[in-house]
Amino acid sequence: MKKNYLLAIALCLTISAGAQTLIYSNNFESGVGTATIVGNGQIETVATTGFGHVFHNAAGGQAIRANYLLLPADVLANLQTSGSKELSIAFWVNKSTATNNWWSPLFSAYGAAPVAGANSWPLMILQSRLIAQVNCAGWTDFASADNVSGTNAETAAWLDDVAWHYFTATFTETSVKIYVDGVVMNAWTLNGSDGHSVGGLFTNGSDLKYICLGGNQAWDWADPDPAYMYDDLAVYSNALTVSQINAIMLAKTTATALKPISLDTNGGLIGEEFFTINGTKVGSDYNKLKSGCYIKKAVYSNGVIKSIKIVKIEAQ
């Protein structure tokens, strides 16, 4: 007779993330860690389930090249020494109190701090309008001609609902993609020639020592450091896949993850759904699942949503 065994296990997410190599991360639950707040940013607590402590950039008012979180100088040097020739920069972001943010940088990196109110190259910048720029031992402005769709999608409207969104930028020597909530917004193919190159990030990443979350606009452009909120900043020496991005998002938004939740006596179970560890829904009937690792999302009549990682093992 076939028997089913159900195990709650915290290691499932680790299994799914085996190909990811973190070189820097901060979830802000213990402050900014080895980073440094430049300007008037601060750690705040938000009520959104699963977020807790977050970094609010320019919380005291926006200015130009004055407010950002300065990361350790060796983050991209560690990318260079990894030899992987791949990079991902990912974080949750919320528009919060930001204004005039179309051109504002989400993330930037330079060889040094601004001089006389301006930045120069080497540089790497990710802008709110979902466009990037790289000038580091080779350069590209990510022109529409290099976009796989033939034109750049430029918008900051994805932030206008003042909700949390997961931003991801992935780089290889020949391809760059920008995702919002796991959906590709822009994708470029680069041939490595000057004007079409990001390879210097992997060979000369150590040149980018002044690395900023939340501001420090390029050149002498007069765009403010935005008053965004950020959470779960992570830099990987791998180009995350859609499945990996979805798994990270799912763990954040459905799990609040593996924390015990006390249900009141009126909180009867009204429904449950099962997802693979890469975020794909596979059904609502446990008995129809094949052996494997899943996330179970249970909904109770008192409004509580509880998610756990499970393993189903079938044995004769």
C-alpha cells in the first residue's frame, strides 16, 4: 500500500537557490550593517507583512547627490574576483514619499565620491525609468537598437501605486535584463564592442568603489536622490533566472516565512494552495501532488494566511 509522508522543512528554499551566490546582502533588520548612511536616510518599521525594518532614503527631504546608502567598497571587487562573469542586483522598492523621480537612480556605482557636485566614469547606474548605463573598461548607453524588442521601455509608473515591487537587474557579458516583479521590462543583447559592452564589470569591478543604493545621480545631471524605501538588497555573482526571482518573491510575500502564527479558535481552514519552490502554482489538492518540495499556502476564516515549506515523499 502506498503511503504519503508530509514533512515541514526549512531547507527547501536553500535547495531551490543552490545556483545563487551572494556577494552582498542586507535585509535591514539589524540596521545598515557595514553600509553607511549618507545624508538623511533612516531605518524605519513598516506594517506590510514580511517587511519589518526597511531603509527609507532621503526621509528628511530630497536633494541632489546628497542622500543614499553607501555600500562597502569591495562589493564589485568581489564580483571581479569571483570569475563568474555574471551579476544580479536585486531589492524590494517602494516609492514612499519620492517626487520628481523619473530620472532618479535606484542604484549607482562610481570610482569615487562626487567631486564639485558631479560624478565621472567609471560608472554603473540603474535608473527609475528602467534604463541603465555602464562605463567601466568599455561602455554602453543601452540604446534601443540593442534592445531585443527594438525599442526601450522607459517608465517610472511602476512605482506610482506606492506598493512594494521587486526590482532585479541581471548582467552577463552579452545580455542585460531588467525585471519588475519577475517580469522582463527591458532586455538588451550586447556584442562587446565599444558602445555595446558591459564586460568591464567583470574584469574591472574593483574600479567601482563608491557604490550607492538610493541616489547619487550620474554626471552633473540635476535629478534628486529619491525618497524610496528599500528592503532585502542582494548582489549576486550570478544572473538570476525568472524561476529564482519568483522563488525569492514567493518566499517574501507568502511565507513571512516559517514564523509561527497563532490562530484564534474561530480560524478554521477555508482553503489551501500548493506552489513549486520556483513559484508556479500546481493545484489545491495535496493528494494529487507528486513527490517533491513545495510551498503550502493556507487561508483561514479569520483572515490569517500561513505558508510553510513542505516535502511530500511517497513510499510503497
